Amino acid sequence: MVIIGGGYIGAELGYFYATMGTKITVLQRNELLIPNTDQEIATTFTKLWKQKYNVITNAAVNNIGKKGKNITVNISVSGKKKIIEAEKLLLATGRKPNTDLLQVEKTGVRVSKAGFIEVNRFMETNVSGIYALGDIAGVYQFKHSANLEAEYVTNAVLGKKKAVDYYPMPYAIFTSPQIAGVGITEQEAIEQKKKYVVGRYEYQNTGMGAAMEEKQGFVKFIVDTKTQEILGCHILGPHASILLHEVVVAMKAHRTKALEILRTTVHVHPALSEVVQRAAWNVSL
Ligand SMILES: Cc1cc2nc3c(=O)[nH]c(=O)nc-3n(C[C@H](O)[C@H](O)[C@H](O)COP(=O)(O)OP(=O)(O)OC[C@H]3O[C@@H](n4cnc5c(N)ncnc54)[C@H](O)[C@@H]3O)c2cc1C
């Protein structure tokens, strides 16, 4: 199977098919897979995937054709042309709203140029009594953010109207290795000119990480130097999506004391979560 697109959807579906025994080739336009995650995470992930699968980065797709029963994808990589042949093609180059097909304009509901339904902080559209939530509202595009919005809309309809509180919004990518994160990436911290410090810890330097012989996994914190607020936390490795949750809960509990909470909470030894606590201690403020 040839997969065009190395974002999280291409990676998750690619991982699924590869685990089922399909030989996959991933064509990615960017130099890294999952480029929107923290660059350090994306770099390690890309390196590991290049060892396991046929991953071609910096690949521009010129055209797609057919050869007998197979599909051919003509690509350019650093000016050199190549043809990739496969039985199946998976296009994972992005998603777009279907408001045009739904003819939403007939309801009077305002739609943005990108096709998302415009909502306020209460998920209300400009038409009284019509709400929008989930992907079509275009705030976040996660199942858990859609669930959160659904809860607020249900409460609003029942008379308990409140602005949606998204903070802090986590994400996870269910691949091998697994990835999870919350808040901003280091490249975003630089773009936003934040004064920050990084704290990092490797799984292999904890008891459980060593027992698991986990050589690549790590936890990385990005913390505001002045306020001590956790700006971001990014994890690559086994159970990343579960490990992230104590960080999310601490952030929700107290915006500027979350790091202190993580540091001073006793963690079971040798639970894998020691890697989170030690990364928190490695933030030099
Ligand atoms: C491959 C892939 C992997 C993903 N992995 C994750 C993940 O790990 N975690 C995560 O949080 N998110 C993940 N997402 C994103 C997640 O699926 C979406 O954010 C979430 O489903 C949004 O929920 P929703 O209800 O807004 O939209 P949807 O789940 O898309 O539901 C919309 C429904 O409306 C129906 N519909 C559309 N048009 C019409 C019509 N005209 N008439 C009637 N029905 C219609 C659709 O058929 C669909 O059932 C993934 C997405 C993809 C594509």
C-alpha cells in the first residue's frame, strides 16, 4: 500500500495496516512525519519509522496512474523522479468540512471561508437555537474535544449556559511509538518569543523503562521561566497517552503550580510514570 501524507492520520492508518501485515510506503512532502508535533518528537519518530517502513520524505507527488491492477505514483525527491507501485493507495492529505454539500447557507447559519460553521464560545451559531460542535465547528478536531463541546451544548439546552473551557487540550497519536502532548511545542514557544526552559527525561533511565528495554522514549516539558506555567509537555514512547494524563490533571488543577504538584507527588516505584516526575524535576528554573 502506498500512503500519501505523513501526518497523524497517515501514520495511524499506516501503523494499523503495517501491523496487519501490509507492506507500506509512506510519501511525505515535509522532511518529517507528523510535522505539527514538537520537532524533537517528530525527528525521533521519523528516524524510527524509516528503520521499520519504506518512508520517503521531501517527496512531491507529480501524478497518479494505473499499471495493470496496480496503482503507480510518480514522485520527485530532491529533483529525482521515481515511480512507486502498489496494490492500494491511501490518500491522507487532510480533511475538509462538507458544509458545501449540506447547503448550510439555506439555514442562514454563517460559514467561514474554510467551510467551518462559525460558533461563539457557547457553540452557538448566528441563528438562535442552532448550535454546532465537533469537527464542523473547527475549534479542535478531536473526538474528545467534540465530546466536551457536546457536554456544554447539552447543558446550555437544559438552561445551564457556560463558555467552553478547553484548557488544557491534550492529543495522542496511536502509533508505535505512541505520541502524546498538551500545550505548545518548542517551535511554537520560539515563534511566540516565550522565555522558557526545557526539562527532559528518558524512559530508559527509570526502573520500568530499563526493564522494558525502551531505548527511544522520552518526556519533554516546556515551562515558562517567569510564571513556572507548563506551556507544553510532549511524550514519545509506550503508554504516552496514559502518562500524559497526570500532566493534564495537574495543569487543570493549578495553572502555575502544576509543575510543583508533579514534582512533589509521590510516584510509585518502579511505575513508568516516574519518567514524568523526573522530567518535571529536570526543568531548571
Ligand atoms: C483516521 C483518523 C484517526 C483519528 N484518530 C483520532 C484519535 O485518535 N483521537 C481523536 O480524538 N480524534 C481522532 N480523529 C478525529 C476524530 O475522528 C474527529 O475529530 C471526531 O470524530 C469528530 O467528531 P464529529 O462528531 O464532529 O464528526 P464525525 O465523527 O465525523 O461525525 C459526523 C457524522 O455525521 C455524518 N454526516 C455527515 N454528513 C451528513 C449528512 N449530510 N447527513 C447525515 N449525516 C451526515 C457522518 O457520516 C458522521 O457519522 C481521527 C480522525 C481520523 C480520520
